[in-house]
Amino acid sequence: MIDLLLIGVNHETAPAAVRDAVAMEREEAERFLATVRDTSGAVAETNVLSTCHRTELYAAGEGVATAGRELGSALDAFRGVTLFGGGEHTYLYRGHAVARHLFRVAAGLDSLMLGEHQVLGQVKEAAELGEQCGSAGPMLSRLFHAAATAGSRVRNETAIAKGAVSVALAAVRMAAKVFGDLSRSRVLVIGAGETGALVARHFAKERPVELVVANRTQERAAALAQSLGGRPWPLDRLEEAVQKADVLVSATSAPGHVLPLALLERVMRSRGGRPLVIVDIANPRDVAPAAARLSNVFLYDLDSLESIVQQHRAARAREVPKAERIVDDELDHYLEWYNVMQVKPMIRALRLSFEEIGEREARRHAKHFSATEHEALARYTRSLINKLLHHPTLRIKTVDRSSGDGMAMLAAVQDLFQLPPSMGPSRHQADAE
């Protein structure tokens, strides 16, 4: 019987340093999948889902039940670490639990940020990766595409991905409310630390006319700006950069105001009435609060953004039950197919057994029929076998293989019709090991 297996690490089980050590870009994933395919005889199909918050290795085959640690060790060897094999940070799922997990991942229900929109695209990219590499066969291809369908339905039928649920993203949404299309705006980010870098990445996705990064350490500003197609700016020429900007986000760790009121007054007098959106997400504040009173200045601070974020998070949380119902619905569809795939060998063996008996009996009685009647006898035999096996086949396809009664029924079929042992039932573990 073909089984599913998943071994992985994510934001709940491993710190960022561990996740970074095993994360793989597409080319690395391709090389790893080729390595596993060449060395593992127990696993028929493999695929990798690697994002900033998780790295998961999926496998399908008759021998995956005992291959979890082997696959983990293979990933360790490929990355030059000892993380997966030891199991300290990993989780391991088998059977139906693998499908449920991936469906929830694609729906944004298993993300650090509830309703994360990027992960659905990453699941689709992983499906494409496995198929192009030839490492994902029918089981894993169907699994990933079904998960993508579930994720798409959740996004289309619920509001779980609506609204900014991070301060960095809220800063972008606030600026968009004023200017609409940010692709016609000039953006200035002051501070190239973790928060500033996150804000800059969000704005870079909007493809502004210009993205400028100002920072006390020029090398750090240059590195961030270069990675995003922007340009660095020295902090001692900050007033000149503010003069040109449409959107300004400040996220430094300075003890005092980086943008005092006097500087902003001078800038606004010379801008000819052009609006300036300022988002101050520093703590303590980088911008003098009195700047909010200046004409054409739209100032948002950390408190106002956090309030919006909390409202959006609460709204998303209310959508979780609806999203879970959609996941369950799509999971039922997938498991119907999956369960049929599991009992196909038994159904084929049962049909082959009946056909062999039919052919043997037809040959034994052939002497009682003329040559012209042999074809009619063959048609009659096939029709009789089809009718005899119709209801048993339907029943086998719908057996609940997770229950004791279901497993007993399949075992009885195997015993009654003397089917080969390899065609017998194999209970899947529904929970994580």
C-alpha cells in the first residue's frame, strides 16, 4: 500500500537559526530531490516545500513508513547540518495527517501570520517543482494540487487574508490610502535594521518610482538598498531626501527625534503643497509628534498602526471556523481519491482472481459449444464477473480504513478470496508520530 509521509521544521518547532540552516532555494531543492531519488529505494515520490518559516520534505511510497529518519538524515547530509536526523526540532506525519497539514498550510492556517497570502503561491511552486524534477508522481502531485485548491477556496470564500496584520504591511496600506497607486511615489525608509528592512521589502513590492534607504551605517543601507533595487542615502543629508519623498517611514533605534519639527517645517514650506505621508514605527519616536499639525503632513505612529493591526487580526481570527470547514470539505474530496488508490491493488487482485476462474471454467466447458459460440461465452463470462464484483468493489472503495471494522472487512476479503499477502490492508497512522 502506498503511504504518505512528511518530516519538517517550522516556526513553532524551530528557532530562526535552525530554519535558515535547512531552507532551500529552488535550485538547491532540485539538487536535493535528485539526490533522494537516486539513493532511496523505499521512497517512490518526494517533494520539498521550503519557505522562510518552514522546510518540509514530503514522500510517498510503499516503504515510507520506516523512512522518516532516513529522509531526515539525507536532508541533514545535503545541508551539512545535524538537525532533522536528531528529531529535536522536527515533526513527523503519516497518511491522512500529511494531507490535512498541507491543506492547512496552503490555506494560511498554519502560518506565523494567520492568513499569510504568500504561502499559497509557494505551495503551487512546490507542486511545479516536483513535477518538473520528476520526483513527484501521481500521489504527491495530486496532494499538492488539491492543497492549492483548498487554499484558493479559503482566500476566495473567506476574509482570512484581508487587512494588514503586521505593522510593516500596515505602513504600506496607510500610504496607499493617501496616494493610491504607490508605483508613482518616492519612498524613503530611515533605518536598515530588522523593522526597517521589513518595511522596505513591503514597499519594494509596490514598485515605487524610487526607494531610498538612509541609515547611520552606510554599508548596511547600501546592502539593503541593493537587494531591493533602491539606493542608499547618507543620514547627514536627510533633509534633502525628505524634500524629495512622498512617503517616509522611520524605524531607527535613536534615543531622540531623527526628524525634529523644525526640519519638517522647512521641508513642507518648500514642497509647494505636496503631501507627505510619515509613518513613525520607532520606539521611542523618531518624529516630533507636533508634525501632525503641519499642513499636508499625514503622520501615523506605532500606536495607531498597532490598533489597526489588532482589529485586522481579530477579523481574520473570526474567519478561521469557515476556513477550517472549507479545508475539511476539500480534504474529504482528496481522501476519497486517496482511499481508492490504496485499495486499487486489492480490487485488481480480486478481479484477476475471478477472471482466472472464469477463463478456466470457460475453457473446461468450451467443448460443449461451437466455435461461433465461444465469443458469446466469453462475453457472458465477462458480464457475469462484472455483475458479481460490482457491489463488492463499491464497498471496498468506501471502507473506512481508519476504523477497526473497516480493516477487519478488508482482511476478511483477503482471507476469503485467498488474495496475495501484499494485497492486504495496511493501516495508516492518522496522527503525528
